Amino acid sequence: MNWSTSILTTISTDTEPSIVITFDNAKYIFNVPENSNRGFLQSNRNWRRARTLFFTQANVQRTSGLGGLLMTLGDSATVDKLNMYGPPGFTHLLASMRSYMFRDSLKITSTDIPHTTPTINPTPVYVDQNITVYAIPVLPSPEHEAPVRGIEASPSTSAQGKRKRSPTPDLPRKRRAEETDSQGKLVLSDLLTKALRNHNFNPGTLVGAVADEYRQLMIQTMFPYTNPTEESKPARAPPAPRKPKKEKQGREGREGQQKVIFEPVFGKNLKAISPESQRDFIRPSVPVATVVEPSVPSEPAMTDNVDDYRRSRAQLPRGFHVQLPKFSSNFSPSQTPPTHAYVIVGPRFRGKFDAAKAAALGVFGRDRSTLAKGKAVTVQVQENGETISREVQPDEVLGESEHPGVVIVLDTPSISHIPSLVSSFKGSGFYAKFWSEDTASLGHEYIVRAVYHICGDGVLENEGYKTFMNGFSPDVHHIIASREHCADPITFTSDTFNQLRLNHLDSNMFPLPKFSLVPKKDLSTISGLPARSLAMASSLHISLRPYAPPIASPEVVVRDKFHPIITGEKPLDISRELQSRIRNAQLQVAEKKAARIGADSCPGADVGILPLGTAASLPTKYRNVLSTLIRIPSWGSILLDTGEGTWGQMARHFGLDKDMPNNVWDVLRDLKCIFVSHMHGDHHMGLAKILAQRRLLDPPPNDPLYIVSVRGTHLYLREQSDIQDLGLHDPSGNGVISIISEALHHRSEGSYHNSGRWAIGGNEEWVDYGTSLENARHMRQLLGLQSFKTVDMFHRCRCYGVVLEHQDGWSVAFSGDTLPTENLVYAGKGVTVLIHEATMGDDEADMAKRKSHSTVGQAIDIGKRMKAKNILLTHFSARYPKMPPSVTQQANEGKSQNDPIIVPAFDHLDLTIGDMWKMGHYLPALELNFHDTMDEDDEPVPMTSVE
């Protein structure tokens, strides 16, 4: 069996390192940072046969692509069981995704690896027929650790920022929390079963092992494995028709009390929930949002699934929508977290079978197969005229076995982690087989082929770390990921290749993303590094059996059309017809600009609108998932939705170089508001990464960052803050401040709804209606806004659009995801810019209706009816790799002087309100460019895989 290791993504402006080990029958992925999904698409690699994920840190830097990957795996029908391992807190992080993550075709096993000191003979954390994995905790030394900035002490946090460990109740020995039944379902302990039956149950009261068990219960609820893929079912069992579940009748409590439903799920145990706790996942009998299209059902069935991705959920355990038990650790959620290193030992391959020796020993037929498998056999042989029995051992007929290959993954965020890492290898007799201060003493039982080094600032050039690196065999390849020592080429070259071509049309509107083909410091200039040291690159591939040194993977290199042009290896080929259209468009724009000289500019002409992601549901090679940045000169910025990869898109657009003007750190400091429309993952899974990056600003921001969203968004941010500082508890007052969307409703009645689909769903202190209003007042003052109003939309879950009006006389409306609805028409009358989802082409109106999305034509119709001056269309389905075919037709058909300007959005399209009119002249050139650059694999993605 052959195996290899490769780099999915490296350290760059928009990605973090992700390493894949591949066998014929399985893949093992180490870290799933943001843009991992998109990295698979760009490289044309695939996630099929993914078996186990390992994480070196339990934070957004290493895990923020996990949600998107799990959704993709669940929809791909190629993976149904997945193991995941990470440091303490990883399971808590996974459970915090429960409000937006559900895949009934997946079975997930999540394990937190404790920070225990390595022993002389460590126990592996994972073993299968391919690999054996050992985990090494790497802890920051207290004397080197940087002080934690701005973490306010909470009830479970000491004044120094250290978490206090609550006492753990004793679990009954006969009912371990991790036990499962014959179907693999979690068998709950008596303590948790009793707690769940309590009518006033609150997960926050759970501590220790019971709290861990509850998190596992949440994960099983997210991934119940009730609908496995056809490949996972018994081969001869015909697929049984899925029968709709009948809602079980609950038990009536005493008058005035909540009705509770009990359903036997986990073995003989019971789980209890209240019907009210399901409100986020069940459509109301009468939708609140008024739908323009009369054929849309006005009374959807109560069992309809509001999760856009999958079927309806089973009934939910008590406390599902309440904050998880507080995660407790001996380490604060600081910027220098403990990590895990991994030693991955490959299989030991038996030597070649010697048929001649076997024949001489009298071994024939099936006995040869038994010996080849490493088992002894007994044969009957003639000796001195007598028949005797003789036992033949495998080593008598097998050549020398191949020594197992080894790959090591090291994550060292700071120099404070180096002593712990070195001492772990020094203090273990087992790890001495891979590393030694005297390399001549290294044995030959294992062959270390590659060591991956993920290095924080200052680590690689630390003398102690270089000495450690040289403790491995001189034949080892050291693959180094370090921001100072790695180049920063473009990651998503398909998208940037298009941007390069369109840059010739308008260099301001289609700017090139920031990149660098040379590192700040070349590895060759650093003395003392091992001879076989090289920088990590996303194309790197190492064959481990048969062994071959690192090379750039041809399948990745051949798809890169951007860098060969930048380096001069190939010319930029633009057809004569496209050149002609570009010249005509530029001439038309120049003539119109000349005619407009002296005319009054429209209000907000200099307000920037930058689409950072324009895809629906999942990213493509050409589009990231949804996010739009509104930049208000002299006031600040507003971010509308934050799909996974939003930070990377911002960083690519503006650049990380702090010495350059208008860099991404300046933009991040200028960001005053993030609006998240709803809880579908493609609209918010990049939020935590942005908050984590904001904590790196030095000096800290002078103003707070307001997050306007539904309660579920604020809830999971608070849960993730147990693991990593996201700025929610900043005592300076300039951290993250919550505003609940319902408090800003355009038809506000002065309080939240108490029941039904639009009920707020909780009574936490941060949900307070008056507090949200007061926070919103400060936010409007900070941004110069006259009003900021949310609008209930018609989607498959609770979703809000927003209409904001500035004191300078311009306004913007944003739809989120929705069917066309009168609510937005009413709330956004006469808006300057309407940003509306246009998921489907006009030929997919029925599909759009079923998925609660809008077509291009419907979005334009809404804009015309609300008398919007400009319409920016976005959120395009992956069915259309570059642009829905109906966009240009709708933009040009029957256009009159009073019709709005229609603009299709593209990632990194740098617009201002005053220049949106130019896009009308550019559309013919845009359309031809996309036609000219169509790849063979740019076929539309089937809708079942996308929506």
C-alpha cells in the first residue's frame, strides 16, 4: 500500500497550514483552517475517504474551516464516519456549532486529548490499519508568556484571567459517560439523565465529566447518523422508504407549566425538551414576512425543515438553545495557547515472500498466504523416510521488512513553547527513536521522512529551536511554515486570473489582490538550519512509499494560470474581440464622465461598497461565500454578513503590511459594525476569525465593534470565548458589543415577541431589549447613521435584512437570504443602493421557491418596486461558476432613464456608489471574458449538492 503527505493550504495572507496524509483507502487531515474547502476546489484534490481530523490548537486559527468542511462531507455522500482529535476545548468548540450545524448522514466521534506530560512509553491517541498517532502537549512557559490583554474576569475566571476549575461530581463507575449502545448511541449517565428530566434544567449548572458528557450529547444531536449514505448500508438490504416521523404527544403538566415531550432515544434513557425550544427549527403556520409571489405556500407544514441544508431534526434535548456549560481549563483563553504536536507512524510492510525458500521448507498453497500475513504454519515434511510435523515461521520465508515511515507535525506559536517541546522529546525513551541530541545514536527502527514546522514569530530563528531541529536525522525534510520566511503567492489563482484580465478594463474597480513571490527573509540566509529545510507551499507533495523527495504537485501547478503570467513565463492572452469590447467600454465611460463634469454628485458618491464574497451556500474557485464591506469615509465601516474566509478576502484586498497605507489592520480598526442576517453557516462562519484578528490590533481600537444579529450568533460567540479571547469581555469598553436584531425591527412595538417563530429565545442579560436599543443609539452616533432598521425576511430560518440611512442623505438596504418580500419594499423605499440576493437564474424560479431564495429577475423587480437607484446582485449559486446567464439580459432589457443601475457583484469588485453606473458599460466585456476563460471543470454544480 502506498502513502503520501501533501500541503492543502500553507501559511499565507488568506490561509493557515493544513496537512493531508493520503493512503489508498483513507485520508487524514491535520488542521482545518479557513478556506480549506475552497483549497480543495482550487487544487482539484478531493476530500473523499477522509477518515480522521487532527487539530494542533482548539481555536479559530486551526479550526475555522471545520464547519464548512463538515457540511460538504455530509452532502458529498462519500464520507459518513469521521473521527476528530484536538486539545482540551475542541469538543466544546464543536458543540458550539449546534445552532447551525446538522448532518444526519454523518457519525462524528470527537475526542479531547489532555495536556498530560509524555511518559517513557506513551500510549497512542489513534490507531488503525494505516497509522499510529502519538500526541505531545506543547505548553507555553509561564515566564515567557505574553500578558493577556483586556480579558475581564467573569464568574468562573480569576482576576488574573485563569479559569477556576469547579468541583467534579463523581460519576457512577458502572455508567461511564462515554459508553455507547449497540447502535453507537451515547448511553447517558444517571446524573445527566436526572438533570435532563428537571423542568428547570440549565446546562450552566453542569461541571466536570457531566458537562463533557452533555457536550457529547450535543454533538450526537448534530450528527445523529440516522440517514447514512447508501454505501454505508448493508449491501443486500434494499433502501427502505423514509417515513415521516409522527410528532409524539407530550405529557400535559399542571396548569401554567410548560408541556414537556419525552422520547426514548439513547438506549433506555429519556431525553426531554420543550416545544418552545424548537422554535428556531420549525416554520410558523403563518409566515410573518409577506411574500410577493402568490404561489408560495402560505401555510407550510409544521414538520418542514427550516435548516436549508438537510431534513428535519429529531426532537432536541433540553437546553439545546441555552449556553453550554462553561469550559474550564488551567489555561486562560490567551493569545499563546497550548498546542499538540503529532507523531504519525506509518505501517510496517513485511518483506518480499521468497517462493523458493517456501518450496524447500514444504510450504505450498494456502499456507503460503498465511505466512505472508505474518502467521506461522505447521507443515508435514519427509525426513529420513519419516513424516514429521514442522512449524515454519514467517521470517523463514519473508525478506527484511520495511521500516515504518514517520511524519511529525509541530505547532509552536511562540518561543515560550520551545522548552516544553524540547523536554517532551528529551524525556521520553520512545521519542528518542525519532530525535536525539546525538543524531549518531538514532536507531533504524523508524525512518522520519518529514517534519512540518508551524512557527510563530521569532521561533524559527531561536537558537534553541534550531538546535532542536538538528536533533532529527540529516535525511529528514523540514517543511517550514513561518510568515517571515515564506513567500505569499496567490492562493486562489482561478479567481485572481480573472481579476488580472479585468484589471485591464478598469484598474481601480478590479484591483489585483496583494501578494508577494519572495519572503521577507529567505531560509538560505538563516544560519544553523538543517540542510533539508524548505518553505511550505500549497503545491508541495512527498511520496512516502515509494519514497520520493518533496516536489510541487503537477496537478496543482497546471491549474495555476496567474503566476506564470506575473513571472513572465507566459503572456496574458486577451482575444481581439475582448480587446475591442474593453476599448469600447472605456470610451463610453470617458464620454459619460466628461458629460457629467460640473454636475452635482449624488449623496454618498464616495461611499465604498466592496463585495468580499458573492457565492451562495459554498465557495467556488471564483467566489467566496457572502460578505460585503460598506466603507463610509470619515466615519467607519460596516460588514454585511461574514461567510467563512471573509478575513482572508479582506487581507488579500488591503494587504497585511502595516507600513502600507490603508492596510487591512487599518480597515479592521475602522470597522464599527458587523451585521449577520441569519444562522446559516455561509453567512457567519467567518465572524469569529475576524474577532480573533481584531484582538491582535496594537494599539487596541479606540471604539467598540457592534455586532447586530439574532440571539444564536451572540450565543455561540460567548461559548467560543471560553476557549479563545474574542473581545466580548473587554473591560475597556472598546471590545465587542451585542445588539439583538429583533430590537431594531422596522415595525418595533417596544418589546420582543414572547412566543412564536420570532420570539427572542432567551432571557440572558445581554439579550435585554433596552440594552440593545441603547447600544444601537451609540452605534448610530459613531457611524453618522440616522437609522438602522432590521426587516424580517422570508427564508428557511429566522432571517433579517437591514435598511440603514446616513445623515449625509444616502441609504443602503440588504436582503440577506429571502424569497421576494413586500417587507423590504416597504422598509427600503427610495433606497440609494439595494444589495439583494440573486441565487438562481430566471430559469430556476421553481427551485428558488423551494429553497426560499430569489432569482435575478425577482431581485431586480424588488429593487424597481422600492425605487432603488442602484441594485447590487449577489449570493450566486454554484450552478453558475462565474455569472448567471440572465444577469446581463436583465441589466440591458428595456432600460429607461428612471430604471435603477444593475450591477452583478464579483469578489474584490471595488465600487463606490458614485461609480456604480460604469458597470452597465462594462457588462459586455465582462460576459465575453468569462466565456473566454471557461475551464473544463466549470460545469454547473448540481443543485442537490449546493442548496
